[in-house]
Amino acid sequence: MSSHGKRYSEGLEKVDREHEYEPAEAVALVRSLSSAKFDESIEVHVRTGLNVRHADEQLRGTIALPNGVGKDVKIVVFAQGAKVAEAEGAGADVVGGEDLAKRIEDGFDDFDVAIATPDMMSVVGRLGRVLGPSGKMPNPKVGTVTMDVAKAVEESKSGKVEYRTDRTAIVHLVIGKASFPESQLLENYAAVIEELIRAKPSVAKGRYLRSITMTSTMGPGVKIDPSRTREIAGAAAAVAA
């Protein structure tokens, strides 16, 4: 007996599980299958052919989605002195130092992104076991350890998201909401695929993009043809028209 509900099962019947859809077809289908009472997120899961046991075959970076992700991104900033006012002025939700670190150690985790100035990393460093597993540890490689906290906060608020391969070499990303027009979801999807191709490690061997699945929060997965990447931008323009 299926562990999923009736809505999910009905949606599953509309999906050809063996077929790899074109990106525009997949976006339209996934949106049509999102039937929850809330505005479901649209997710993309990309299985790569990388061997993530090797440090030089791991992916990690950031991408500014052209249409954002449709959610209010909550940001905490570790800063002191003049940088406190700079972070607050840019829209940071919580700014602090030792006091913020203590709150997080005590269980505070109601935020999506943590940013820190370099001089605060001695404080942030001890939070590695808390922030690391959730992917929230500030990192200079993705621009979350910086003296330009205003720019970092503004970029995160406007739709800049971090991506990374998990232990099974899959990249999981939210690309928007079911309420987004199809053209905006397709543009965000195209931006993700273009970024992953750009970031392909030079040492990677074999097939790089093994499989791509798109789904809504409560809906079934829809497979996308990984080879259909070059015409995505044109398809997005056609959908918008």
C-alpha cells in the first residue's frame, strides 16, 4: 500500500516515469501537479557523475537566480563596530557577535544564511558542528565571509543561493514557487544548469549530468532530459511571449 496520499497518487498517474521531458514540458507538468493548499516550492535535483570522495570533484558555489526563489530569506550577520550598522541597514534580520553565537549554540536556527566579517571567524569557528551540517557555515569561497557585509546581505535577500553536492553527488536546489509564471521557473532552471556546467571540475570523467528531476514540495518527481540544455533560454523566451 502506498505511503503517499491520494493527491500524490493521482499526480503520479499523470507522469511517465520512464520518459525524460524537455525542460519547458517538465515545468508546465510540475506546476500542474502542485495541488497543496500552500504555495509549494519547485525543486531541482541534479545527480552528477562526480566522485565526491575526492576534494577536487566536489561542487560548491553560489548562483543569483534571475527571478529569486519566492521566499523571505532570513539572514544573520556576525559583525562588530561600524559593520553592525552596515548589516542592519542592508536588511539583516539579526546582527551580533558572542551573543549571537551563544543563541545559536542554545538552539536558535530560524535563519537561512549566516554571514560573517573575517575578524569574527574566531567566534564563528566554534559553531562548525552546528552550522556545518545544515550548510549555513560562513565560507569565503561563497562570499559569506567578507568585509562587504552590505553587498552580501543584499545579494542573499535578492535570490542568491548556495549549491553543493551532497554525499551521493546530488545537487538539490529550490528554483522558485508554484505560483511563479512558467517562464520565470524556466529561466531559473536554465541559470542553474548553466552554472553547474560552468562549474564542472576539470578532473571530472565520464557523463557529468547523469539525471535531473524536478518536483514540487508535495508532488511526484518529473525527469528532465539532461542533454536539452542549449535551447532552454529560447524556450523561456517563447513561454514568456
